[in-house]
Amino acid sequence: MIQVMRDDPAVVDLVTRARAGDKAAWDLIVDRYAPLIWAVCRRHRLSGADAEDVGASVWLRLVENLGGLREPAALPGWLATTTRRECLFFLGQRDRQVPVEDLDLGSDSGPASDEMLLIQERRDALRQAFSGLPERCKRLLSMLFSEPPMRYAEISATLEMAVGAIGPNRQRCLDQLRRSRPLLNLDDAQPTGGSG
């Protein structure tokens, strides 16, 4: 069990550094609190893939809300509460879906560990790239890709943006995201073929 101390200087330091864009601090936060997120997901009986989806949503919420966290030392509690909410939301969405019966998924038991590492690297790079976007882009993309997605009329009213400007602004924000250093570094690091 993780003890939450209101004045834990290590947590305060990590949050402060992460707010300033320190990648090492982000990595330490993920390393330190990923087990907490997994534990909450397991309590909600989520499978590995479902728990990963919930975890990705929690980390994205943290990227979006880290700057507004009033008490940095409360990060573990914030993560636990956000994970519980995301689990409940996910379970509610799943209950509304109609299962597809008897799919032949083949004998593949899932991606190899190398593939899982690449998937995690991509997710980390995307989170870091997203955190570097201007606040208006973060808000717009969060609204567009929320579950369920917000309607253009709601986004227009919230961001005080004409409905006709949402699509072009979305494209500019996505282009900026694609050109971000973390994603470009990830592309540079990917092998281009052969055994590398």
C-alpha cells in the first residue's frame, strides 16, 4: 500500500520538475505510480488490455491537469481517484457495447515483449508531445477525442471558437503534435529494416 504524505518532498519535487517539462521527472512519476494504477484496475477486474487503456487515459488526464494540481504531494490520491473514475467510466461504456461472438483471433497470444516496449515508448512520446502543445490545442484535442466526443457546438461555446474553425484548428494542432520533438525523436529511433 502506498502511503500518502501531504508534505512528501520527493513527490512535490517530481511534480514541480514534471510541470517544468523535465522528462526524467515524468518517467519517475510513471515508474513510481504505474503499480498504483494497475492495482486500482485489478480491483475493478479489468483485463490487461482494458487496464492499459484505462492507464493511458489516466496518464493523459495527468498531463492535462498537472498544472492545476493544488497540492503536489496529493498526486498519489489524485491518481487513485482518477483511475477509479476512469475504470467506472470504462466499465459503463463496455456494458453498453454488444459483444461479437466467436471471433477467430488465431493462436497469437499477443504482441511480443519488444512490441510492447515499442507501444509503451510511443505512448510515452505522445504524452510528452501532448504536454508540450499550447493550452488551446490541448483543450481542443481533449474535447475532440474525449469519450464520448464533445459535439462541435459544445466545443465552439467552450472555446469561443466558430464551429467552422474547429476542423482547421484541429488539423493545425495535430500537425504541431506530429512535428513535436518527442515524436520526431521516436521516428528517428525506429529501425528502418533489417536486424539493425
